[in-house]
Amino acid sequence: MLLDRKRSAVLMIDLQTRLLPAISNTDELLNSNVWLAELANDMAIPTIISEHCVDKIGSTREEIITAAPQAKIVQKQSFSVYSAGVLIADNLQNASQIVISGIEAHICVLQTALDLRSQGYEVFVVADAVGSRRQRDLELGLSRMQSNGCNIVSREMIAFEWLGSANNPQFREIHKKFIR
């Protein structure tokens, strides 16, 4: 099962100012999410950014907002973005493949991914763009998602699958900006 850019949307979960500093490998995680947001923007992939309890955890980091200027920002209090009821067809633009990044892998990412799978979506969790406070929770979250039918992918897998071919008119530009 390969990603198809015409059927894809990106969901970035809870990359918020007060939560990110507590996450293991914060800088690497933030850089991977900025990379993913820019790639999705350059390739015109619909992007949704969720924010959990903004009054307590703060808003999405500015670097993410800047990298994804067309993104739809949704608010939630449920751990699962899906169960919060904000992933409506307009926000997803009828995508059937959801690429997920964000935090925490074993809580909000996990619950969202499993809810999306139960509703028939193809779920792709970006291993280098999800995190948790503790490494063991990250590992358990990824393992559980994978054992329940979610695809665990890397950033480069996404880029090359969305491109599909070196003949893609965007190949040189994307390769130069994101791969080299």
C-alpha cells in the first residue's frame, strides 16, 4: 500500500509550546515536523493541525504554523482528534490516507490513529515525526499502532511515494529542498 498524494491528508497532533519541551528529542521532533509541514505545503497536501486544551498547553509552535500556512487548525479536548469530531470531510478534503505526526505517540497519536483505522482510513504514522516524554512509551505506541494496521513510515518514504516518479515535474525541486 503506497501513499497517493491525491488521496492524502496530513494530521499534525498537539505540537504545542508548553508540551514540546517535555518530549524526548524535542529539537529533532520539531525539525521533522517542520520538514513534513513544508513538504505537504509545497505538494498541496491538505494539512490539519490539532491543538489540545490550548489554555493549558499553549498554541502550536510558530515554526509549524509558518511551515504550513494553508493548514486548518482545530481545537480539541478529547485525546483522539477523531473522537473530538473535528476531522470532518471539509478539513480532510475527502482524503482516505491520513499521514500522522505529533505528540504524544502513546496517547493522542495512538488514540487518533486507532480511531481512524476503525473508520476505514489508511493510516501512516511518521516514525521520525512523533514523540513521547519517555522513549519506552514511544516504542509501545508505535508497536501498538503497527499491530493494529497502521503503517509506520519515515519522512523520505512519504516524499518519494507522493512524488511517485523521477518524471514528476516537482521531483527536482522536492529532491533539492527536502532530500539532499
